[in-house]
Amino acid sequence: MSSVRRGSKDLSKAEYPSEASQIMTVLRKLCLLGASAAAIVAILLTAAVMFIMLLPVELPLHNFDPNEDYSALDKSLLPLLTEDIVETAPGVRLHVWRGGPDQGPLAIFLHGFPEFAYFTWRHQLLHFIKKGYRVAAPDLRGYNTSSAPSAIQDYAIDSALTVDVERLVQHYAKAGEKPYLISHDWGSVIAWAAASKYPEMFEKVVIINVPHSAAFLKAPIAQVRRSWYILFFQLPHWLIAERFERNGYAFLLRWMGMLEPTAPRLSLRDVKDSQKALSQPGSIQGMTNYYMALVWHRNSADYVKRPISTPILVLWGLRDSALMPELAEMSMEYCLNGKLETIDTTHWVTYEKPDWVNERIDAFLTTTINAQKLANNDKATSEEI
């Protein structure tokens, strides 16, 4: 009898494993699945890296105007600009292009990857200085001659990049003044966050070809495929630098849209100025740290989820190869007072279609929009009904 009980007891254990045993089994399976997925990702990433590293990239200089002198635009703009250095954090000093009349309204321009402020915004700086604006266009940390901290956390959106913008506003804005914030690419990533974090700081914000972070996180799988470069930037800095520095930064200059079919014909002066900016000490590591911080120091602050009350204009080139146009529409969901305008061009809208950009921004900044007044009017109307 006792042997039977022992047998039935053992059988019971076999048929009905303990809760702890079940949990361990599930965890083992999850670990195996995770390891398999990680291995697949590693293989695909390695293959992509090898392809990128081995792919020959040349910069066909015959495509550029051989004139190394400054263009007519540059000759008109440079005498109107002053170069400042603004300290935004201990050990972080930003190089800033400043111009325009002292009494004009302030407009701050934020550039993106892998450009520098003057190259991105020269068409806009000249236009808005002539319109009577005070302009300030910083080279973001890690770019050109601005400081390039080596630590990844020094490029976190919440604790570093938006703080840089706040310090710039404090430095350039007059007492009680709310500046305009105009941005492209990574500058727009920062601008979206700054508009959420500091809802009373800016009069209006212009975003060019970058979605709201919450919209990006809800992107379809097709967008995930387009975002391969974020994984590429998780590689060691020395490996990325080796690729970027080859052939006079040809890979990055192509990335900047210099050879897009819609791009205006640039000069060798543009090439050399860009190469000089890219070759600054710590520049490549600083630029790629933005993408590493995006992954490892993700902005999870509560304000990111709040609708933005500041008036927002989003301009979007529909042939952006990295970002789907649907993301622009999705971003409107996070704007209480937003407007979207599109054009048939690529990601590099500011110098491919400068007149269109200037006209749209000009109209937006000079249109009186009082969101609070509109809200009060709507409330009064509903109460009357």
C-alpha cells in the first residue's frame, strides 16, 4: 500500500508540476526565444554593418561648382552675422550665429544631423534678418566648434538638449519676451520636447521633417525598416568614425543631401566648409551620441505625453527617405493648435526649397493666433448654446 501511495504521489508530481516549476519553465522558454531573437538581430546588424562599411562611397567633385569663393548669398549674409559663444552647462559652450536688429523679435534656429547651423539655415537667416528679426542659430553640442562632451548621457533630451535651448532663450530673450523656435531634423526632436517641457516659453514653434516622439513610437513596421540607421549608430564610435571619415567625409556629405536630384548645385566652398565642421575634435562621437542617448537615455518625462498648447507649424518634404509622411499627420494629434504643410521634395527642405520654407514660416509667424482667446470663445459659444 505504501509503495502504491508513493507511486501515486510521484505520478501526481509528474502530472501537476508546482507553480514555481511552471514559472521556471516559462522563463527558460522566454530566455531561449530572447536569445534566438538577439542572435537573429545580431546577424542582420552584422550583415548591414559589413555592407555599409564595405560599400564604396565617393564624392564626385565634378558635380559641384568648382568656384571656391563664397556665393552671392554668403557674401550678403556673412557681414550681417556675429559669432557668439554661449555657455549652456558646465563645460558646454555653444557656437552661435547671431544677427538682425536689436529691437526685432527673436527667432532661434536649431539644425539637425549631420549638418551645422550656417549650412542648414543660411537661406532663412538672410530672409528673416531682412524682415527685421533678431536671429540666433547655434551649432548644437557635438557639432562644428561647439563643445562635444564624450559621455552619452550628455546628449539626453530632457537633462541636456532641452536645457541648452532654455539657456539660449535666457541669454538672448529680453525680459518677458517669448521667442520663435524654428527647427529641422534633430533640432526638431529637441523642439518638440522643449515645446512640451516649457509650454509658456515660446510664441510659436516650427518643425521641419521630424515627427512628435509619441507619433514615432506608434509608427508602422514600414517605418521601423526606414529607421535602420538608429541601430547603426549603436556601434562603437571608432567603427562609425572610420566609415564617416573615409574619402573626405563622402558618406556624410551624401547623407546631407548634397547629391539629391532636387538639390541646388553647391560649390566646392560648401564641401570644404562642411568637411571642416565634420572634422572638428569629438564631432563624430558627439553626433552619434545623440542616437545612443535616444536609446539608452530615452525621454520618459510626463510632459512628453501632454498635448502642446504652443502654436505649431509642421513643414514636411514628402520624399523623405527616412521618415514616412504619415508620421506628420500622426503628430498633429499632439498639437492643440497645429498646422501641417507639405511639399514634393526630400528631407533637406531648407535649402532645396528655401523660398517655399521662408514663405510658409513668414506667414505663420506674422499670423496672430491666440490659442487661449480661441479656447475662451469656444467656451462662451458652447455656454450660449
